[in-house]
Amino acid sequence: MAFNIRLLKKEIVANDTMVFIWEKPDGFEFTAGQNGDFTLLNPPEIDEEGNKRTFSFVSEPSEKNLVTATRLRDTAFKRSLKNLPIGTKVRLDGPYGDFRLHKNPDKPAVFLIGGIGITPVHSIVANATKKHFPHKITLLYSNRRPEDTPFISDFNNLARLNPNFRFVSVYTKLARNEWGGEVGHIDADMIRKYVPDISKPIYYLSGPPAMVKAMRELLVKTGVDEDNIRTEEFIGY
């Protein structure tokens, strides 16, 4: 379905990362983890990729407004989006996508996520917490440094509220003595540290295509059934 929606608010939430809050159209429903196509109407500039991009919903489905987030890049679309005046209308088509939490609560969910690939996961974990889903959920979230990481406080709060949810930040550009947590790239040993039975969960991979590809290959090499791996690639984010 297509709707014209207004921008209500925008703010920087991490290095080069901006959150956008939009009005939710009457009757618009989506499942946590889904996305929509956002089209800028009469933008000041357009490049060869056009004036439409796909963004996952950060917000939990029952929230009053729709929330999206993106890394800011030096492209015509991102410049126009960043400078969009409050109250401006854009076209929303959707919802789309099947990157959503599986139904069987006996299978744990493990999210291996990089950068802005966190957006659909925020919606999924918030929804699971609100609905008191019994699924055991583990999130390993990889970024360069804390200042590059959106939604840290949200996930820490969700971990306090949801005894079934474990949140692990992983930083690729920090030394262990700088903060004491997980550093470097996610590898098999790190996954095993937080996932006792590596063959049991459903795995969700989201982020830049190179990371998603590397994580898939890593899981398959460690014996995970490919049918238990679900992916969402963020291209040109």
C-alpha cells in the first residue's frame, strides 16, 4: 500500500547516523523486522540511483509513530534526506520483507549484526520484549567504536527488561584494555562463548553484504544448517 507521510523529527544518534520519526498512517500495520520503500517527493537533487530507498522500521509495531534510521553518506539522496525540513511529506510503500522472528520458541534466536543492519533487530527485540515472547535471544552487535553504535542504551534497557535477551557489544577498533568487553571481529570462538549449542538456534545476519557473507560462511563452516540462517543485506547504506 502507498501513503504520504510527514516527517515529525530527526536527530543524530551516533557518528554519521540519523534517526527519522514519521507519522504513522491510519491502518498501517507491519511485522517487527519488516521495511518500507521511502520516496522523496521533488527532492532538490537526484542521482542515478533515483529518489527511493528501502528502510527497515526501527520502531516496535504498536508505537504511535514510525521510526527509521540510516548512515549518512555523501549522496544526493542522503543529502536530501538529512536536510529534509520537519513537516515534509514523503511517499511510503509497504510493508515488505520477511526478516522476522521465527515462531517456534524452543529454538533460540541469535543475531549477528553489523552497523546500521541493527534497525530491523531493534524492532524485533522491542516487540519480543513487549509481547513477553519466551524465545531466548542473543545479539552480538559489531561496530568500530561506541560512538559509532546507535541504540546502545535501548538494547541495554531491553536486556534489563527481558530476562530472555542477552546483548553483547563487539568493537573492532577498540583494544580490550579500553573497555573490557568483546573486541575484534565476530568469530567462531566468540559465538560459542555465548551460544552453548551452536547447532540449535536460528541465526539472523544483517549488515553490509561483506559481513553478511562472512558470517554465513563462518556459521556453515562451524556446522550450522543453512536452513537455520536468515539474512538481510544493507546495500549502499
